[in-house]
Amino acid sequence: MGCGVSSCFLGITVLTYTLLEKLRRDYPSKILLNLCLALLGLNLIFLLNSWISSFGIYGLCIAVAMTLHYFLLSSFTWMGLGAVNMYFALVKVFNVYVPSYILKFCLLGWGIPLIICGLVLAVKRDAYGMITSSDYKMTLDDSDMFCWVQDDAVFYASVVSYIAFILLCNSSIFLVVLIQIKNMQVNQPPGTRSGLLKDLRAVASLTFLLGLTWGLSFFAWGPIKVFLLYLFSILNSLQGFFIFVFHCLMKENVRKQWRVHLCCGVFKLEDYSEWSQTATVLPKPKPISPNRLPFIASVRSIKSNSTQSSTVSSEYSQRQASITGPNLDFVYDNILVLPRAKAVPVLSVIQHDSPPATENGHGYFSRQSKDGLGRHFL
């Protein structure tokens, strides 16, 4: 039942981000779309597995088991890539530039699981096969047969160890991000700090997005084994539903796009030309007084594969993050938009009361000026 509910809401999420192009202009939205596709494939194959295995066709069972294995590994790979993107965007804001960012992520997210499944199929084809209820003392729906990895060594090597590695990395990055945000919120003015409810909501959304609830299976032993197994089954079978709630239903820009394209009458919202996910308003530049001599440094800018609006809002949000820090409620919406390093032309103004010009040995004269942040420019 949980996988069926998640499949429906994952389908809605995939259609929303696929058809509404303005929602997938940034990197986190594209990563979220790929994760939803992997989870949707995992849930659908899991639901159809018992029915397909009832035919008793050996080759078909191997194909289904390998497909289920592939989508399971793909889901965790995209969860790991989401954590990497979060680390790049929040911790390494100004130090990382990756050309063809999403293309490389797609090659990793869909390619690594394919390599693992191909190696399993090439080395030991019999690792995939039919599992009956007597093997694990359980009943699966109306059938006692299930196509899955039946070799214990292959299972622990290609499933358990891979999932444990991804969860360990995601948990470490999650803690680093929380510590980073906590340190940044200390410097915020008291009136701008987010409430406890918003912080808990953001933590919960990132927990399901990074798949941290899957780690409950590693602690399911002893007197709390049954309780943790129930909790594990409920939370992880409904992971797609929680992703829909936190990243579609509770996101203001998604609701606005629904009203623009799906609603009618008084509920319909008029579309506007410049859509920005962060909805950041940039301040007007102050005019330069006549007694100042502007010098614009010629800087070679790095080509970006994003749109102009998201680029401007991302750069402004990154500058703001270095001064005041983000609200935890917008961690995956604003701060994580574009993990790029881009060169921006710097305007250096020479005033009359500045130090005298000195020759730098190359036939040019320069004066040193200082901006509001205490940084010196020539």
C-alpha cells in the first residue's frame, strides 16, 4: 500500500517538474527529478515483482530481479549525488566549478548502478533468481515467490555494503551542513532567525530526500527490532509521498505554477515573464559621483549552463550567505541553487582622498581602495 501511494505521488512530481519547465531551471530540481524517476521505477517493479514471478519463467525472473536491483542502486546513488550537491553549494560555495555539472551527475547516477548490475550478471548469473517465502519466513501479498538476489555474498557486496556507504556519506554531509547552518544563523539578527517549526520541517525534508530513514534497518535488532522494522517499512515505502509533500505541496513556486497552468477562474494566477525560484530582489546600484574615476576590471567569465535569472539570484544568494547566512527553511530551495564559481567584474573606485598612485613596474599606475567588507582592490 505504501509503495502504491508513493508511486502515484512520484508520478505527479515527475509530471510537475517535467511539464513545467520553469521549475527545473536549477540543479537541485534536476537532481530531484532524476531521484523521483529512480524511486518510481523501484516502486513499480517492486509492486509487479510477485505477479511476474508467478509465471515461473526463469529468464524473465532474472530480468526483473536485475531491474529491481538497478533501480534500488540508482535511487541511493541519486540520494548521494543530492548530498554532494548540497555540500558543494553550502560548504564549498566559492571554490568549486564543475563543467557539464548535470551531465556528469547523470552519468554517475545512472551509470554506476548499471556497471554493478552488469558485473553481477557477468560474474555470477545465478545470483539473480526466485526467492520463496520459506527462505525468509515471510509472505509477499498473494504469492510466495519473489525475484531478487538469492546469493548472500552478492547481496551483501552489491546491496548492503553499497547502501551502507551511501548512508554513511549522506549522514556525514547532513551533519556538516547542519553545523554550517547553525554557525551562520548565530550571526543573523534576532528578528530574522527562523522558528523551530520551520527548522524541523527543513530537517525532515532533507532527511527523506537523502534517504536517511533507510538506516533504521541497520539498528533493527534486540527488543526494538519489531518496532524499527514497522517504522522502516512505513517511512521508506512512503518516501515518495513525503518527497511530494515537502518539495511540491509545500513549495510556494510549485503552487504558483499549478495555479498558473492548472487552475481556472478566481484560482488562476497570471504568469509573469521573469521567473526566479528564489524570488530575490536585487538592490539598485548607486550612481557614481562625477568626482570619482571608475575602473572596470576586465575579467573572463566562465560559461554557465543555467538561465540568466537563476544565475543572478544564485550569485546574490551566495554573497548574502557569506554575510548573514541562510534560513534553514530555504536550504534546498535557495542556497543550493547553483554550485558554481563564476568570475564577476569588480568595480574599483578611486577617490580624491585615496593614497597617491604608484608605478607597478609595468608602465601602469594603480591606487588601492577598500570596500565595505574590508577587502582591498587595485
